[in-house]
Amino acid sequence: MLIKDAVGAYGERVAAAHLVASGMVVLERNWRCPAGEVDIVARDGDVLVFVEVKTRTSVLFGSPLEAVTPRKAARLRRLAATWLHERSLHVPETRIDLVGVLRPRRGPAQVEHVRGVA
């Protein structure tokens, strides 16, 4: 496993734990299709949430959340639609959240959760 992959997997574990601690239910992790991947699919009450996780070990190249561009947000919306279509689900409300995880060399990870970004 590459270091980048290990950092990403760590961030996704931290993000999933954060979402569960905030009352959400994780339904699926690392769902893939030919168009891409959704890191976490969760339920927040009656809302189905598609979560993109970005993990960094420093802010040298910007915060984790700065890595999500408008193009990436559009791709996340398409992936969410594909996930729903594959399951023939019609839910009253969906949203896309971002979870940024900063893993410094020392101390606990810093988690930032932004709801409804796209």
C-alpha cells in the first residue's frame, strides 16, 4: 500500500467515526462504479448523505477541503445519482458533505465536516 493510500484510508476511518459520533449511520464505504468512487454513503435522519473525505498530513498545499473543486462537486452529484439509480431508490432528500481530516505528525487528527456543499 502506498503512503498516500494509507493516509487516505486513515482519513476515511476517522471520518466514518466522526459521522457515527455525530449521529449518522454509515451505510456503505468506498462504493465504486466506472465513473468513480463515493467514500462514504450515510443516513442523517431521513436524509441520504454522500460524503467525500479529503485527508492531508499538512496544510502546505492547502486545507483538505480546498481539494474539492466545482468539477469534483459535479462528479460527486453524478456519482450520487448513479448510486441511487443502481438501487432503484427514491429518497425525499439527499445531500453531499465534505469531511476534511488533517493528520499532523503529533496529536490527534483535526476533523472538519461541511454539510450540503453540492
